[in-house]
Amino acid sequence: MNKKVLIVEDEGSIRGFLKINFKRNNFTVIEAESGEKAIENARIEKPIITILDIMLPGIDGFKTCEILRREFPQMGIIILTARSQDMDKIMGLEFGADDYMIKPFNPLELIARVNSLLRRIGSQENRSDLIVSGNYKIDDRAMKVYKDDAEIDLTPKEYMLMKIFMNNPGKALSRNELLNLVWGYDYIGDTKIVDVNIRRLREKVEEESSHPKTIETVWGVGYRWRKN
């Protein structure tokens, strides 16, 4: 598997420290000191993972994350923030990040989270061909989702959620079940990541995301894909 990582950090000492640790773990490292440079390098190098600081000169990390997610829906993105407020974490996830870490952090934990994200990306290679539910269809070999034959642009996590839902129509799935299936049993971040991704997914697949009729909320439990 591609083990190319893009490190986006304006502080050279931190960037260099991360570079050393990733190279020790057999990653190919690309660097960027700004959001603009990160987008430019991503377009050229096509990294599988991006480590993205939030506080950047020029366009900030949130906007950079949004652009990278739109242009590279299969890319894994982990944001770095020096602030511990819930709003910063939620904003990062809203803009398309897969995970986050708060500075200061242990580089070994960051490497472990990156490897976990790589395993989840790689596990998608073992898949069947077509999954159909009503007017929705998944071409699992191409990793594409369609509604009424129009393709829906999903992130890797949204795709995995969609696949789980369509494979389990009518079944109430708890937040913990979804967290374990999509983010892995070794995920140690905030469980709010499930709700954030469900909200983003609804915006893409529902007629009215504020009144979902396909991805139903099961109060006190989690979510359910409505049988068609």
C-alpha cells in the first residue's frame, strides 16, 4: 500500500520532528508549511495520509481540510490542534477530517493512529460487487455510490457507513457498533465523530437532511437504514 504522508505544519522544528518519526516507520514524507503549499503538493504527490495543523499562515487548516477532502475523497486526514475545546474538534470533523490529535502529543500515538487509518483504508479492498437498496446502489469494486444512477461523492468514512447501512436494512445500529466497524476497535478519539459523519452523510443522500427519511435516528440507540 502507498505509505506516502503529507505533513502540513508551519513550525519547522515540529515538521522536522514528525518527518524523522515517520521515516523511521518506513513512510515517504512530503512537507508543506502552509495550506496553499499543502494543496499544491497533494495534487502532485497524491499522499494517502495528510497530517494537518489547524493554525497555518494564509488559508487555515479547516479550509485546507475542506479542499483536500473535496479533491481527494479517499485520503486519510488527521488534524493537529493546540486547543482542546470541543468546537475545534467538531469543526475539523465537519470539514472532513478522519481523526484529530491535540498538541502536545506522543508521536508514537500519532503513528499508531495513522497505521490504524491505513488498515481501514486497505480493508476496503476486500469487497463484493453490487449492493442495492431501493434507489440507492453501491458499486463496491469501484467504491462508488449512486442515487437514481447519479453518483454521490462520499468520503471514505461516509462510504463505509453507507455500506454498513445498506447491508443491514431495518437494523438499529448503535453508535458504538458504528464506531467500531468504521473507525476500528482501537480508536480512542471522541465518539461524536459518528454523529458528525452521519450528519454529513444525510446532507448528501437525503432529500431533506433536517427531516431524514432514509437514515433514521433510533433514539437512545443510534441509527437505522430504512427498508425499501
